[in-house]
Amino acid sequence: MPEVAGRLRAAASALIAGALLVALIGPATTQAVDPPNIDRFMAALGAVESNGRYDAVNSTSGAIGKYQIMPSNWRAWSLKYLGDANAAPTSDNQDTVARRKLSALYAWLGDWASVAHWWLTGDGDTNPNHWSDFSRRYVNRILTLMGESPLPRRLSAPASPVTATAPGAARRVFDESSREINFSGGWGEAAFARYNGGQVRYAIEGGATAWFTFTGSSITWIGPKGPTRGQARVYVDEELVATVDVFASRYRARSEIFSMSFDRPGTRTITIEVVGTPGRETIALDEFVVGG
């Protein structure tokens, strides 16, 4: 009888110790399941963004590595997914960060086409009929490399460059290559996949100007913002209407820099004049959007 009681006490002690150990260490960690075909998507994304080069650096935007991650995003994502904002962008770290971020995007957006569109534009709109032609081409390149079917044709293709909006209104997009936009004072060209058409015009010298005569009821200037971007004066029909500052703590390839609406449609001229802000002189034009 003493032996039985001793064994019971030992068993009870073992059970208590086991319960305490589970309480201390918690339940076993459940590994997250990768979304379907993520390896194929990552290979295709890397091929399109950098030809698969882990050492690639975009000379205009500073985007780094195989997946062309912006430096500010790298710090934020490496802190979140590696636990170190200053983690070096080694090939293993790039793959880990990209895999974790892409998995989160897939869980949010639901399909790889929408994830590719977000990677290019930062836009969470999952309706391909709302995407630009450039974005659709970018997404289709990735889908094709994955062995997937490309996006179907638009349900209602807009007549280029006009896209329908509210009844009675229209948006006309004039990118920097349009012959209707004039430049003086030394504007260069910069290429980056996330620009409309993959390119912008930029200037750094104070007094450099770009002007555009349009007919409509509104005008919007789209271009990049970032840490190296400065100030510009905006004139409409030779009247100074705004001085804009295009500085941002992190780089954004496409932003609404200036927009103005008018009481009625008419023919007007918008002029952008570079201020030449010391230390951050750059001003860039991706496109003008004319409404009405």
C-alpha cells in the first residue's frame, strides 16, 4: 500500500509540473500557412522588378533589391518581420520580408493580380477595370510569368486618354510625354516602373518651368513626393495661385500635388515654376489630369 500511494503522489506531482510548464511556455506556436503559389508570384515579381537581382538599386527612387522595396518601407517592414529596422537587405532577409508582406497583402486583397497592382501603385482597389493601362500591363507580365491567365479585357474600354466619371464629366490624362506640355530651363527624364508610362520629367534649377494649356473645369498635377523634393510655384493664366511643397518623409511615386476646380469649363494655362529649394531642389511632373 505505501508503494501505491507513493506512485500516486509521484504521478500527481508530474501532472502538476506538466501543467505549470505549459502555463509558463504557452501552447505550441502555429505556423502561418503560405498563400497558394506564393513562390511562383515572388519569382515573377522579382523578375519584373529587377531581373531577379538582389543587388539592384533604382538610381531615381532608391528602391532596393530583387523586389524593389523603398528604403522607408524596408525599415518598417524589416522591423515588423525581422525585428530589426536596421537589418541588412541580404538575399535571405529580402526573401523573408517580401514573403511576409506579400502574404499579408494576399490575405487582405484576395488574389495575386490585386497584390501586384498594390505593389506597383500602393492602391488597394481590387477592380481591374479601375486600373490604368500601365498597371494592367505590369500585372499581366507577372501573371504570365506565373503561368496564369492574364487579366481579361476591360468590361468597357475607355477611349484613350479619356475615362468616364460622373454623368456629363470626363477625365483626360496627359502624361509628361504629351506634345501639349512645354518645358524650359533644363528638364531631365527619370524612369521608374511606378510612374505613369514608367517615366517623369524633372528639374532642379530655380526658374525652370513647365506649362500646359487645357480646356476643362478642373486641373490636377500628379507627381512624386519624397525627402529630396522641394517647392514649386503654380500659376493659372499667369496668376500665382499656390506655392506647393513636395517634401515627404518617405518616397511616394504618384501623389496629387496640386488640384484646382473652376466655376465653368474654359481654356486656361497652368504653369509650374521650380523654386530651387536648397538641399531638396527636385520637382517632377508625371501627368496632368483635366476634368470636365
